[in-house]
Amino acid sequence: MADKNHISDLDSHLGYWLRVVSNAVSQEFARKLEREGVTVAEWVFLRMLYGASPVAPSKLAARMGMTKGAISKLADRLTGKALVERGADPDDRRGQTLSLAAAARPLVERLSKLADANDIQFFGVLSPEERAEMERLLRKIVAERSLRNVATE
């Protein structure tokens, strides 16, 4: 007869292991970005603008899973760092667009290499097949649960 008061071990939960890995990956990447004077949220913001047409803040907020207020604060910080430019929205006289400043392109390219190296540091222990399966499973969970929050402040 099963014990009704049985409490499962912490390390028997996949969520526990995902958090251990996620925290390590995120914290190491945040340290690397900090040396470049950028936060993780700023990196995601800049990467979203890289190679993209000027975009309305509300559309960027939706893509990033953030509030308009959070996007506004990030945009203010990044325009203050001369990494993002504001422009007039051709579809809305009262609106504005955000685009990557030309001076930010080399930074985004350098940060992208840091992101790649961080992935290799943590996931290089997986075979290409294991990595592909892990990505497939995580994407499945994201899709099934409609998860969207890719950047937080």
C-alpha cells in the first residue's frame, strides 16, 4: 500500500534539473554580457532588431513577451547608449519605430559569438543528435504551453 504522505525527492523532478541547467547557463551568459556593458534583456532586444526593419515598440514587446513599459525602459536605456534609434512610424503619425543603430552592429555580432560560446560551454557535452532531441522537446513544451517570455528585466 502506497504511503499517502510520501513526498517525492526534489531531484526526481525534471523542473528541478531544468532550473539547475537554466540558472547556470543564464548566469554565466549574464556575466559575459556584463563585461560588455549589456544585460541579457538588452542583448535579446538588440538581437531582435539586428537585420530587421524598423519596428513599433508594441510589436517588439509582443515578439519578446514583454510589456510595453518594459520595452520602453529598455529602449530608453539603449538609445541612451546610442545602440538603438527611434524613428517616426510611417503607418501611425503619433507612433514611433525602433531600429538598431549602425554603431551597434559590431557589438551584436561580438555578443552573438559570446552566446554561441556559452551554448558550446554548456551543451557541447551533448552529441548533435542529443542536442537536436533536447531542442525538439523544449520547443514542444514551449509550443504546447504557449510560452513566450524570452527576456526579463
